[in-house]
Amino acid sequence: MISINENYLKLQSSYLFSEIAKRVSAFQDANPDVKVIKLGIGDVTRALPQSCIKAFHSAIDEMAGNSTFKGYGPEQGYPFLREKIAEHDFQSRAAEITPDEIFVSDGAKCDSGNIQEIFSSDITIAVPDPVYPVYVDTNVMAGRTGKFSNGRYEKIVYLESSEENGFIPDLPKEPVDLIYLCFPNNPTGTTITKSLLKTWVEFARENKALILYDAAYEAFIRDDSLPVSIYEIEGSREVAIEFRSFSKTAGFTGTRCAYTVVPESCIGYDSNGGKHSLHSLWNRRHTTKFNGVSYPVQRAAEAIYSEKGKIEVKNLNDYYLKNAGLIRQEIDKLGYKHVGGENSPYIWVKCNMDSWKFFDLLLKKAGVVCTPGAGFGKCGQGFIRLSAFNNFENVQKAMIRIGKILNR
Ligand code: MLT
């Protein structure tokens, strides 16, 4: 008899974004004439930067010739890309990360989901609420969370983000082993200061804990005083792993390229208190289960570090930030409270009713898709998330439609 992993039965119905897609598709089937505008899942809509396209084409041409063809590459990524990442994303900001500490992959979602495999099944995890659902669901699958009751998994330590704390969670009141942090935040769009991030690093050091720092949205930071990487904080190399992605930074959601940084000095403990290199464990996992990102994709990703590529990437993200500005301005006019959207593509709006009901209202009456806050956790109830990833004209139309139905 083939027995199943019963932890899967503890998961809440379907994955949030699949549920939204199902509802939108049912609405669209019943209303084929409505041009639905999607401000739901954070999926980019603008073309890849020209520098990436050029590099992509030229790498494809290399694949067409026997003398330049590439088979399997290094699982951790080609040195040409890892070296550029280390230099431009870290060393240029005085964050001491070397190319060997970078693991190129096909997505930050996969990496942030897979990383928990290298930790014991009985560690205590702390997750913000609201939170990107992948962190929670992958730990449910691994059997770390216990049962779900009253909107919460019994063994998770929830770090509440609310209006009261400005949507930045307080430090846990008890010792925890693994802490998930995401800044600029998904879903609230809030950011963290260096001094506050330092308190998290200190907490992790004091508790022999590890921080999983998701910086997938760092390219949207425009306030120079904010940390772009956790490695800008002293003492973080021993206690933090960072996830980065080319998806939102450079329009790679469909192209797939990301990376995870595991410093050589980052450590975990065995049951006798012996120290082990998390870099070695992740390297073992990565090389066993992954065969690398394709050569043309890595060449395309490398192109964002050229002088021209950097300008194109900035323009691309400025475009989405302009959308975010328009959303904030229109939501403001309607008198709804909101945060985010300044150094982030997400705007977190207090909708003053059940979030799924508000989702249905926007979909059915305005033909606009948002993400219901409740899908990100109990504290997301009463909120929705609007994404700035769409064309400016569509965002304008969406805000006019929303204005018409919500004008109070
Ligand atoms: C989101 O909308 O939260 C993200 O696009 C989802 C993801 O990156 O997987």
C-alpha cells in the first residue's frame, strides 16, 4: 500500500494564488465581455530589458554551434554570474559576500520552500502574520507545524504585523529557531530600518537561531537609508540566509532565475550541540536535487549588471513604482487607510470588511483582481493587497473602476 504524507492533509484548501486564479477564471467564463484587470498576483507585465534580450539571443546562438554549445553547467551557477552578483549586489554595499556563497537557482519561491529540508523537523519556526504563504505551507508539508485550528497552526510562533506596530512584527517573546523575514514586505509593502534589522540579527545570535531573509523586492527600494541586504548588518553572516530573485527585479517571472546566499560562516547545530556549516548542507542538497539554470538564462541575468542593464532595470522598476504611486493616491482619495507602495510594488489597503468579500466585490463590480489579505494569514483579515505590476493604462482604468464603486 502506498501511504501518503499526511501532513499534506493539514494544508488549507488550495494555494492562495491558485484559488484566486480559479475564481477569476469562473468569473471570466460567466462574463466573457468584461476586460478583467489583474492587480492580484505580483506578476510582471513589461518586456525583459533590452540588454537581457541581447545577451539571451547571443547565448542561444552559442548553443547552436558545436564548439560553443554548453551541456550541464555548474549546479551552483556559472562563475560569470556569481562573480557579478557578489560584486554588484553585495561588495558594492560593503556586504562581504563572495561568489562561492551564491547559489543560482530557478526561483526564490522554490529556494525559500526547499531550504527548510536542511533543518531538523522539530525546530520551532516563527513566521510573520500576514506572510507569503510558501513559508508556512512548506513547513506544514514537512510536518513542523502541527494541526490547524482557529486560523492558526498550533506549533508555529506567529509574529503579528498590524496597524498597532506599523506592520513590522515585534521580536518573538520566546526563543525560536528559524525566523522568516521579508523586506520590502510581501504582502504589506512595508520596509525595515537598519537599526531595527540589527535587533533581529542580535536576537538570532543570542538564541542560536537563523533568519531566512527574503529580499526578492529589494530593487524597489528608493530610500537610500534602508538596508537592501541583511548582510549590511554586522554579525549577520553567521545567522542569516538571503533569497534574491531576478523575477521582480528584471522581469524574469517567466524566464526563471534567482539566487540564494548562504555564507560560509553560517552555522547550524546537531543534537549534541556540534556546529555544522549550512553552506555545506545546502551545497549537498542543491547539487543532489538541482542541475542548474540554463546557460542562456544565466547570460540574460548577467546582463542586468552592465551599465546599460542597470539603467534599464531602474527604469523598469520606476515604471511599476509610478503605478504604485497612482494606486496610493487614488486609494487615499477614497478615504481608505493604506501602507506600502513607496519602496515596494505592493499596497496594503484596509478594506473595512471581510477580505474575500471585498475581493468578490472588486472582481464582480469593477472587474479588478486584488489579493485578499486573509489569504496571507489571520492578521490579513480586513485587508487586501493591490499589486503595481501591470501597464500604467490598466492601472489608471482599474482605479477609475474602483473609484466608481467605492466612492462614499
Ligand atoms: C506574490 O504575488 O505574492 C508573488 O508574485 C508570488 C510569488 O512570487 O510566488
